Amino acid sequence: MHTRRTPRTASRSVFRSASTPASRRGGSGGAHRRARGGVRTAIGLLATAALLVSACSSGSPTTSAASAAAEPATLAALPKSVPAALTSYYAQKPAWRGCGVPGFECATIKAPLDYARPSAGDVRLAVARKKATGDRLGSLLVNPGGPGGSAIGYMESYAGIGYPAEVRARYDMVAVDPRGVARSEPVECLDGPDMDRYTQTDITPDDAKEGDGLVAAYRTFAEGCGADAPRLLRHVSTVEAARDMDIVRAALGDKKLNYVGASYGTFLGATYAGLFPDRAGRLVLDGAMDPSLPARRLNLEQTAGFDTAFRSFARDCVRQTDCPLGGAGTSPEQVGKNLKAFFDELDDQPVPTGDPDGRRLTESLATTGVIAAMYDEGAWPQLREALTSAMKEDDGAGLLVLSDGYYERDADGAYSNLMFANAAVNCLDLPPAFDTPDQVRSALPDFEKASPVFGEGLAWASLNCAYWPVHAAGEPRRIEAKGAAPILVVGTTRDPATPYRWAQALAGQLSSARLLTYEGDGHTAYGRGSACIDRTINAYLLRGTPPEDGKRCS
């Protein structure tokens, strides 16, 4: 499954490209959204299961079924005292230096590569901060999601300059790129030309030959990751990243961790609270994930989430004069059939894009472009224009721009490490959704029922971790974080990437959670234009005042 990432620039979100639409409601929301991304969609990544769902194992065909049937255990808290073997890490003092971005400072903090064997070597974590301008409350760590989104890029391009002024005045804004991500020893898998071929792989195989081609693409991607970082690839789990955050907290001199995490960042933040409940301060988990679900269930529910978002887009589209998928009164079901028919045409005959590298708009690239626009309703006008050009003018450039933004591909054909880190974390965190192509074929009816438009492609995208070079280290876990201070869980009712039910589920697991609901479209809620949401979160961050559980905003 794909969670989402940060925008495509410094940080990366789901639409990170400069051509992505600005804002849907005005204010800082558009920048926030573009910079943030979330759970990357399994399909968008073809081989990286964005959902954060797939895992990495070449285990037996019964692995996934067993994982799905087992009752998830509860994540156990770590001892309150710091182990002697880790004291040197906790005693670090960052040597701050300029980042090249005015107002920001950067440093490097070390963490053990393997927490079970701290003497086995270190991993270097890149950290950045922008100091509070007023009466300082402490540090506020931010994470935009992914997994694989650059927290530093997100802070430099949005959070450090676009969060409410009163929040930035009271907190040192801090970001740490998780291990394997961006500036923290990034995992690399394929070069630009190989990634171009990978992203164009047919994700809806019609026969055994095409199925073999998809499997070969997954194997090539996985082998590239394994060759690049054979040791690190075993130590990029969410649990390890959460433990790294505690070292960063100590290095910053904070007694408790204050944190805003979006999309996958909610899983990271909840994991921190589960491991260190006594050190959890003010935690905002926006666009929440359900850590108790196995990969297949996560991918299936995310597929349904994208269908919910698409139906909302379809209802809006047919009310516009420039909708290429149907006129006034056309049902969302028919709009979906029209789009699926277009995808089928591209499967047979890709259309030109004018790309200098000769890429044409394939079914896989077009699907990724459409999915990218589902993260933010502000992108819907751009999507209508791109679909009109592709369907009526044989010009796929607009959809290619959306797809490139999702993949964080720049104009020179280079890709950020977003997709590589996304797969590396997902495939380590959970056993794979599927182990064989036959398992995918058996599950196709469920996925196509969840989304007639995207279900087939998302089901096949969920196969990627079956070929990962290292075995999954994690399993689904409930997170209760007993003893933690109140934690604010935020869910959006028509969120495509992290379905609202996940926010309800996480809030039901965390012993001190307060659920805040945004009734609307798009991925995540903070900074998206709802004064009610922003006031509520700001009050929590600034005064430690959580809302009444179940508060709803629009």
C-alpha cells in the first residue's frame, strides 16, 4: 500500500512538482498539501507498495494468510531507563551549522544501525531546525509521511515557514530524515532510465507473459535495492526510526517529544508513543493509519479509500463544463467506466507526451497521475485539463506531469529516493500482502469490488514485497501507549490514502487518544483551510488543551 509522501521538491508530497496546482482553498493549505504526501499508493509505486503494507519476504505462500488470521499483539513499551549500551548516543550534543537555507540550522546525530547490537556500527541521521522566535515551549518534530518523505525538505519548504506563526514562535521546528531516507544514508535502487522503464511496466497483466514481465520488474527493483544497501536494508523499520527519534529528543534536550506526523508519519508517531509512553508529549497524528492491519487488508482498504475519493471527484467533475468523463447528471459509476475504458485504450496504445526522453503515456503512468490528484481536491481542475488533453487531443503531457510529481522525478530524469525508501520500509514492516501471482488473481474480485477503476492495478501493485531481498521484521500490532499524555488523532472522512476508518481504529487503540474529524475531501486536515481544525490543533500544541473526543469540523 502506498502512503504518501511529501511533495516533490525539498520534501515531497503527493504532488510535488511545480506544475501542481496551488491550493484548493487558499491560505497555506496548498503548499502544505503539495509538500506533504501521505501513504504512497501501492500502485503508484509499482514496486514499492505505498500502503506501507507490503512486506518483504520470499516466504511460503501461507505467510500472508497466517498473518491475516492471527490476532495482532500489542506493541510493548521499552524500559524507561536508557540501556547502558546506548548512553553515548543519548548523550550527544548536536553541532549545529548552516543549511544553506536562511533561518535553518543542520546537524548530524548518530544512532546504532542495529539496536540489538549497538557495537555493530552507526547510522547517521540528518537533522534540521528553525529556532523559536518567542517564549520557547520546546522542540516540535514534524514528519510528512511516506514512508520515504523527507522531513527536512518538508520543513524547509513548508512547516518551518508555513505552520501558524504562533506555533513557530513557541517551538523550535525540527525535522529528522528517517534512516534510509533523503539525507540520512538514503537507499538507492535504480538509476533514472531504469526507473523510467519500471514506472511504465504494465500493472494490469492480461496474460502470463505480461504477468511474468511485472514479476521481473519487481525482482529487478528489489535486487537493485539489495545491492545498494545490503546491511541498512535490514534496519530501516518504523520501530527503529521511532527509537531514533528518542535519541534525537534527548540530543535536543527535551524531556518529552512533541510531534506532528501526517499519513505514514502517524504510524511513526504512534509507534513512538507505544515504545516510550512516558516520553510522549503533545502528539498530533493527522491522516492516521491503523497499525493492527496486515498488508493485504491495508491495501484493500486503501483501494476502497481511493474509490471513495474518485467518486467525490466524479460528482464534482460532471458539474464542470470541462469534464471529459461525462456531462451533468452522469453517475460516478459511469464516470468510472469511462475512465477505465480510457486506461484500457492506453494499455493497447500509449499516447505521445512530448517528453524529451521519449516516454509515452502508458496505462500505468496515467493511473498514477490520476491517483496523485486524488490526494488533494485542489488538483482536480488540473486533472480535468490533463484528462481532456489526453482523451481528446492525444496529448499525455499533463498526466505525465502529475505522475512525475508523484514519483518525484525531476526534469533531468533523476528520481528522489522517495520510492526506494518507501518500499524498503514497507517491505520490512509487514509480511507481504501476496506471495505469488496466483494469490493476486484470486484476490482480484475483492479489489475490483473495492474500486472498479483502480482495484486491478492496486492488487497487482501489492505483490511487490514478495520479492524483497530481506525478510519482514515486523507484524501487525495494536498500539495502546498506556500512560501517555492525551494524543490527538485526526481523520478526514473522504481521505483517499488513509481511510477515515483507520483514524477511528487508531483512536480506539491508543489509551489516551482524542479523535478529531474533518468532514471533507483530500489527504490529511491540518493547514488545509478549515479554521476549526487549525484552531483545535493549535490550542493543543500551544496550551496542551486537547479537544473533546469526537469533535467534528468541516
